[in-house]
Amino acid sequence: MEKMELPRIPSAPPHDVPRPALAFDDAVAVFRRHARQARECKQAYYAAISFVDAQIGKLLDAMDRLQALG
């Protein structure tokens, strides 16, 4: 997990960022201080995407089987 790259977080947001988007800034500050937590979140996100991908694959396989029976 230590090899998982994190995005570069600028020290200040660009001047053209809309104000509502800056509400996320507190979370960015936490991740800036706690890289391990940020990596764990990224790993969890990848795991969730992989799980959903596998479930969609099962659904598509079942649909193919049912169509073949039809």
C-alpha cells in the first residue's frame, strides 16, 4: 500500500475554483497530514470499484445465459 501514489495537493487552491468547491478543503488538509489514511481511502475506493465491476460481469453473464435459453 505504501507504493500507492497520491495526487499532488497544491498548497493553495487555484484562483478560478468556485467557492462551494472549497468546502472540500478541510478533507484535503487532513489527507495532507495523514498520507496513510489517504492511501487507505484510495485502496477502499479501488476495492469498491472492483467489486461492482465483478457484480456487473455476473449480471451480464446471467443475462447472456437467459437469452440463450429464450
